[in-house]
Amino acid sequence: MPTNSPIDPAIYSLLELFRGKLEGVRFPDIDREVLEGLAAEVTTQQARLDLLHADVAAAEQLLAAAQSVLLDRAREALAYARLYAERHPELAEPLDAIRLDVRTKRGPKPRKRRTAKPSPAGAGAGDTPQAAVDADNASPRRTRRAVAGPAGLEAVG
């Protein structure tokens, strides 16, 4: 009996009986030759199905590659259109509504979650791992400083 066979092991046992102790025994429309022919047909159809699955997998890869090329070109076109819209403001709103975040039909790639970093030695008792993550994820802020100028104080960025 082949491994990963589409034929039930009990059917192989029955076939072995028809090749041995039941050799030459015929029932109405059933004998060893009929069973072996039907088993061969099942094996043939399984092989055909395996080839079709391989074709589907190859087609899925070709589709994903075509979708990727299209998405890249669409992003490029959107970037050019947004530059063009700087001189044609009526295009800004419809272009802003377009989001090309999707990589495949399955949706955007999942974002990696940041894990909390351990607090540095000597950190205060009130520091929590979440506070460390929040501090790591904080965006830099622009600060303004006062500079004395001829007309008094001026804000400098």
C-alpha cells in the first residue's frame, strides 16, 4: 500500500484477498479486475488533482506578482497625480481619499508589535514597562526657544 494513497487501506486489504484466497471468484459485476481498475482510476484522478493543485499554486504566485507590479505602478501614479494636484486643487480631495495600503487581496501586512524594554538600572520605582514603551514610541517634538532680538523676543524653530 503506497503512503498518502487516496485509497482506503481497507480497500487494499480487500484487493489482496481477491489476489489471493478469492483469486478467480466473481460476483455480479465485481471481481479483482473491476476493483483494480477502479483503484487505478482513483490513483489517476489523485495524480490529476495534484497537478491541478500545483497549477493553482503557480497561478496564485503569478497573480501575486502581477498585483505587486500593479500596486507599485499605482503608487507611482498616485504620487505623480498628487504633485500635479498642487496646481489643480480640485483634484486634491479625491486623491487624498485614495489609500494604497493593501499588498494583496488578504489585506495589509500586519504591523509588528513593540515589546516593552526593561527599565534602565536605577530607574524610579514609579516607572512601568508601559511607560518605557510610551517613551520609546514618543515622536520627537519641535521646541521653540526664545531668542532676544532687536524687537524683543522672537520664536525660532
